[in-house]
Amino acid sequence: MANIYDLAYDLEKGLRDSQEFQTLKEAYEKVMGDPSAKQMFDNFRETQLNLQQKQMQGEDISEEEVEKARQVVELVQQNEDINKLMEEEQRLNTVISDISQIITKPLEELYGTGNNDVQ
Amino acid sequence: MANIYDLAYDLEKGLRDSQEFQTLKEAYEKVMGDPSAKQMFDNFRETQLNLQQKQMQGEDISEEEVEKARQVVELVQQNEDINKLMEEEQRLNTVISDISQIITKPLEELYGTGNNDVQ
Ligand SMILES: [Ca+2]
Ligand SMILES: [Ca+2]
């Protein structure tokens, strides 16, 4: 029986060597190497995080905040390098989410049997 | 370069075959096979989930609810099979959390460089 942690490290290495990760890394480094793109991207991320936190904590989000967020999104969408970065992040998020679904399948199967009222 | 999905399936199989998962499975099936233990466990899980959801949504939790939750915990702690199950769940959660940290390390390293104000 292979050690679970060895298998996890193999997967980590596979992810690190993957085209998906390498392309994301290049896109990220390109944005981080351009001070004005970096600032725009950081601003976008901060706005997103703030809104998410408010939403999770059930706080109200004002129309002004929604409008500000819309403007920040519009701004980053005009930057080709940031668009590329966000595309690559989306691609890697999909891979990570697929992996997560694959490895939690044994648990899902176990808890899906005879325990239908708890997810 | 190994395919990421093949590596994820290897890890899934390793997890499924592991002592940790097999022991959890036995403990879970033992509780599910005992109607009164099952009911007690389901009640405990439901109470936990309700409190977690309220907490996440920033809702108030009454003293009565806290007291009810305390009683439910006390009750399940008196059941040896449920205790065993919760221990095994904790053990597997630790493994899953370790795995998750291992495989997201490339991303953590990438985003930890030159982007210190966003986690
Ligand atoms: Ca149930
Ligand atoms: Ca930053």
C-alpha cells in the first residue's frame, strides 16, 4: 500500500510541473513586474475580498460599493496581462477543484450511504 | 510529465485503501447500523450544522441554543461507538487537511512572492 503522503507529494510535483501552473506563473510574474498593472490588480483583489467578507458576514453592501466594484472590474478588464492572469487562475482553480472532488470521493461515497439528511 | 488527473486518482486510491479510511468506514457503519446511535449522531450533526450556519451568517445564538448543543454533545460523548467515529473523523480530517496543504503549496509559494498584502 502506497503511503498517502508520498502520493500527495507526487501530485504536488505534477501540479507544479504542469503546463497549467507554469502558464499561470508566467502570467502572474508578468503582472507583478508591471507596477501599474500590479496596483490595479491588487486594488481589484482587495475590493473583491472586502465584498466577499461582507457577504459572508451578512453585512449590507451599499449601491456605492457595488458601483465602485463594477468600475474596478471594468478597469482590470482593459488590461490584457491581468485578463490573461485571471483566465489562467480560473483554469488552475478548475484543476484544483477537480482534484479536490476526486480525492474526497471515498468520503462522499461513505457519507452518502444511509446518511441522507446530512450532506 | 505525469498527468495531474492520473496522480489525483492514485492519491484517491491510496486514501481509499488507507488504514485511516478503512477504520473510519468501520466506525461509521457501526454507528449507522445501530438505530438509536444513528439518531443521536444525526441529531448531533444537525445541531452542529445549524450553529455553524448561524455563526457564518452573523446571526445571534441564544443561551438556550448553546445549552441545547451542550446537552447533545454530552449525550453523544456517552456513546462509545460515536466517540470512536468522531475520533476517526478527526484523524481523517487531519490527513485531508495535510494533503490539501501539500498540493496547494505551489500556489501558496507563487502568491506569497511580491504580493504580501493579499493572503
Ligand atoms: Ca442522517
Ligand atoms: Ca499585493
